[in-house]
Amino acid sequence: MNTKQKIAVFDIDGTIFRKNLHFELINELVWMKVFPRYVRKKLIDLYTDWLEHKGTYESYRMELVKLYNQHIKGKKPQEIKRASQIVVPFHKNRTYIYADSLINKLRKKNYHIIAISGSPIEIVEEFNKLHMGLDKVFGTVYETDKQGFYTGKEKFTPVKNKGFLLKQYIIEHNLTLENSFGIGDTESDLSFLELVSHPIAFNPNFNLKQIAEKKGWTIKVEKKDVIYDVTCKIK
């Protein structure tokens, strides 16, 4: 009798990667003069506002998406791939100890491991190739026209419903959610965290922290090189 392989699903930005792949990609595209120079000022303003608590991380992430979508139109896929090949080698080791350790442990137990990100697929795949080596990664795919240029429209956006993607994926690949793991940091990860056997809220934002506390999920916080378990057990 064949036993189905167990699955683990990870968010990337803020969960595996200590920074934001989308931010780093936009920044590099400015340096390469693919995006106009003023985009970098807007990028820094968005990041500063988030650091100074003028918005949530989720609102900051959505503004990065808008900024990218505005300026990707008319650009070539080769330019985005080239920028990704420059960014990832420089940042590939800027990852969280907890996520890396968990991936290694699950890999030794023969888990099928995937990651779902809102960042563009080009940089997500490059990051996976040079650092993570997961079984499958998903990122935002952008539409191209007949001439091969980006239209500025999103063709596939897995971050809009990560849970639906996970359910579809396990069916297509004959996997099981039994004893499955999931790890994320914002409410955009909620749809898949609710499906897995072992949901982990890692360095969660306020919204996810509140939900995790109510549901009795594991809450982990990594500060410098120390990992804290701050799980609030339901009485």
C-alpha cells in the first residue's frame, strides 16, 4: 500500500527571507535603469512609512505591488530575470534561522515542501534555485503581449488565495494534509494555515497574532539569533 507524501507550505517574504524580494527587485530595476529613477524615492518612502508605523506590513506590501505593476508595462522578461540574477546572489543568505532549520528537518523526514509568495515569479524561482531548493515555488506571473512585453496586468496571483492553491496542488500531486506544516507571517497566509495540521505564525503581524492566539496556534518569534516560543495556549 502506497503512503501519500506529507506536505509543508511556507510563505517567503518575512518568513524565510528576512527582507522583501519584491522591494529588492524594484530597487535593482531602478539601478539598471529599467525603471525610472523616481521609483526608488517612492520605494524608500513606502519603506520608511512602514518603519515609522504609518501603515501595516500588508498595506506596505500592496503598495509595492502597485508600484511594480505601474512600471512593468512595456518591459521585457529578460530584464526582470537579469535583475533577479543580480539581486538573489547578494541577498540569498539573509534568511531566518527558524525557517531554514524547519525546512531542513522536514526535508529529512521526506516532506514535499512548497512556498507561495506574492513577489514576481522570476525572483522567487531564482531565490529557490540559489538558496531554498524546495520542490515547488509559486509567485506572481505577469501577462505578456504578442511581442513578448509585459502588459502590466497580473496573469496568476497565488497570494490572493494560498489555501485554494494548496488544496489544488495536493490533489494534483497525490499528497496529504495529514501531519502537514504551514508557516506564515501575515493574514494573507491565513487561508493555508487553516488547512494544515501544524500552523505556525512566525514573527506575525498584529492581525495574524490575534487570530493565532484565538485558535491556539504555535507562535514563534526570532530576534537576532534567538528563537522564542510565545504561543498563547487556550485555557
